Amino acid sequence: MCVKSRLLLVDGHAYAYRAFFAIRSLRSPGGRATNAIYGFVKMLARMRELVKPTHLAVVWDGGLSAERLQLIPAYKAQRPEMPDDLSEQLGEISSYLGAAGVGSLQAHGVEADDWIARLALAGVGAGASVVIASADKDFFQLVCDGIGLLNPNDKSETIWAAAEVKAKTGVEPAQIVDWLSLVGDAVDNIPGVPGVGPKTAASLLGQFGSVDALYDRLGEVPQDRLRTVLSESREVVRLNQQMIRLRADLAPDHDLDGLKVGSPDEVRLLELSRGWGFKSMTAELQARAIGSQQMLGV
């Protein structure tokens, strides 16, 4: 029986930050911070257990998109610098991924969101089912029959489909760009329409279907104040659509066959685990090594 390929795409920096702040104090025998490494390894193992991917890539931000910065120079400008203790662990996480047989992708000037979008669409086009692991609501726009979302904020560990996106936002995945364009995104420094929150935006899109139809029939909006702010914010909303829509064309092409889950380098993993002082991981790797030797009659 032919097993359908399943591609898991992980938002690298998002999970590294999540791991770093979830475990605040953990250091190697030499005194180096290892909290993000430990948390990332554990979270990735859980994701692999849930999704059982045949193909897997962790995708990292390579800097901000020049195209988006040209549209809004303040794009993401309010974000604080990455803590030193976290940045020092990213290389170690990449070393772990290499030893574990997991793809790790980063390109200068390419945002992880855009590259994940390209890989997800390519995966569906190649007949694979795709799961994106991220809490970023920008990925809601990609959810469809072939693409699901594993949201770490959902403790049920459900792989989200269109029904979960609509339950969360009030709109369909195809309306997410318009919904976020009306609401804005404070995390990315993208302004929305004043006074228009998630529920109002969902209500407007429920009535009109899209931003295009909303502005074509703006006179049908009954509230005077809402109609006025929408009219005054027309250019902002149009700009937001360009900012929020994920751009697969901004990311490099990549051979999906190169993202097949590889065989782990157990010797290298054991070396890394010992250096980090991860006792349980070291014991597990040692037990596996002994088991393999016994099977081979060594």
C-alpha cells in the first residue's frame, strides 16, 4: 500500500522563543544556557509523534522582507532584540536538527512565513498532506483541504482545518487576509481600521464577503461612524492586504525530496546530549546504542 507523504513545516524562531520562555533556567555543565535547546527538542519530538511526517523542515527567519519594509518602514520595528541567551542557542538547535536528520532552512532576507507558504503549496501540489506548526494567525490564510495547522496554543493538539479557523476568527481561511487587513496586527506594527476589532471585521465580511465588496457597497454599512472610518482607512486597508498576504514568490524554491526525514546520527546526538547535560536524553541514546549492538551481536 502506498503511504501518502506528510510534510511538517515548523516555524523555527517561534518555537525557539516559546521554549526559551517556557523553561527559564537550564544550563550545561559548562554553564551555557540550554533551556531553549531542551524545550525545542521536546516540542519537536511531540510534534513528530502527533503528525508522523515523512518530510520535515524547520524554517527560520532570515530577516525582514525588503518588499514589506518598503510599504511600511516601521514593519516589526517595535520588536525587542532577541535575548543573548537565546541567540547563543540557535546554532546548537541547528546542530541538533542536522544530527536528527531534519531539514533546517534559512535564507537572508526571507521571512519564514513566506518560505513556509511556498513549501506548503508545493507540498500540496506534489500530492502530500501538509501540517504547519505555528501559533501565527497569518498562517490561517493557508488552511485548506491539504494544509492543516498545529497551533501550540491549542492544548487539545487538534490539527486545525477550516472549521477551527472559523471558530477562532469568525471567518473562512479565504477571508483571513481581509479580516486581518481590517483589524490590523499590533505584533507586526500593522495598523488596522480605528475601532474595528475582530468581531466587527468578521461581521462585515459575513455581510459583504470581501474587502472589495465592502468598499464597492460601502453605503450599505448602516452605522455612520463605522462607514466614515472605513472610508478614511481605505488606503490603509489596501496596504495591509499587501503586507499580510503571504508571498510564496519571495521565497526560494526547494526540492521537497530533500526534506525527507533522514536517519539520525546517533553518535553525534549522544555527543551533543552529553555536552548539554541532558541526562534523560543521554540515557535514552545510550540504551538505543546498546540495543543496536546486541541486535548486531557485537
